[in-house]
Amino acid sequence: MIQERTATSVRADGAELVIGFEGEAPSAAQAVLLLDAAGHLVGVDLGGEGFGRTVVMLGPHEAVASQRGSTVVVRPGELRVPAAAARALPNPYL
């Protein structure tokens, strides 16, 4: 079972991509960016085992076409993805 969090916002803070979400998430350092066929960010898989696996989704799971590893910083209510703003914005899912 995966714990899914829905993204509530996405914005740039310099070169960082900042994704707002509701609920809690693990403080993962390594994550997997979930991308659609055009390279837009659909979600972020924060990993974990069993019930501890968490994803923050901007779009539908069906839109995921590829994955790319990334380092993220998890803070209460937001994910920060370094050097990702230029590739991820604008985002068609929010």
C-alpha cells in the first residue's frame, strides 16, 4: 500500500522546485521523480517499504511514462527539489 499525498501547489524558488502538499511525508533524501512523456513532473516517489512508502502526486498515475532519481528536501508541507524548476515549470497538472 502506498500513502499518497496530493500536491496543492508548485512554484520555483530560484532554481529549486517547491511542491506544497497536505499531510506528512518521510524525510527522504533520495527520491524518484515521476515524469510524463513530455517530461512534465507528475509526482515524486519518496520511497519507503510497505505502508511507509509515500508519493506526492501532481497528476494521475496513468500519466507517468518515465522516472529519474533526484535528491529532495522534505519539510512540513513541502518538498524541495534542487535544480528542477527550469525543467518542471510550467506544470500542466496544477
